Amino acid sequence: MTASGVPVPVDVAELVVRLLRRLLAEQAGEHVRGAQVATETGRGKDGGPPSLPWLLVAVDDHEWQWPALQIASIRLTCWHRTEHTAKALVALAMGLLCARRATGAFIAAEPDTAPLSGLDPHTSAPLAFAVVTVTARTSTR
């Protein structure tokens, strides 16, 4: 149990997942259709995602500027049917986050790494990734 008013870290990865699920649901296009957004890869073949397209949200680095702000490096990795569509979905997700206005715990996102594409060395599936720096408010309870 936490005392009232005590700063509590927001799970920044989960914040981004919830935001991207909502924002991508509003988008059209073949590369977005059926996209799953998660904080884990899943239990697919060779440790890969169970379905395509799959967008993984992971925290690579995290800082907490006591008591109010968290800054996290969020890696967006997408497995898709082609390298081009994987890169397009990562770029869209990145753009949606970086163009987003502050709401709730989400303050801002800034690009850190441009979308890069390649093949997953474990599954040989086409993938792409990018990194954004997300700033979030720490909640108080």
C-alpha cells in the first residue's frame, strides 16, 4: 500500500502500447490492417511473433527525474510481411507518437533513431525498428 501523494512511476511501455493501439485503430492501409501492439514478442515459431504484423514496444533505457518526470527510450520493432511494410508501420507509429499532444501521463515523444529495416536473425521474418524518447508524468496516489 502506498501513501496518498507519493510519486509512483508510470509503466511507460504500457502507456505507449495503449496509446498506439488506439491511434493505429484509427488508421487505414494494408500495412496497418491486423497489426497487434504488445510489450512481448509472443510465443510464435523460433520465439517470433505469433501473427503478422506485430509491433513490439520495449524500453531500452529509463530515467526518472524525481518526482515528476520519466524519460524512456522506447524501441518500436515491427515484424511484417515485407521489409517495406515493416518500415512503413514503424514510421507511422513513430510519427503518431511524435506528433501527439500531451494528454494524461503522456507528455511528448521525440525521434531518436530513424526506421531501419532488415531480417530477423532468428525467424528470417522481415522487420524494422526505430527508437523514440518518450517523456511521461509520474502519477501520484
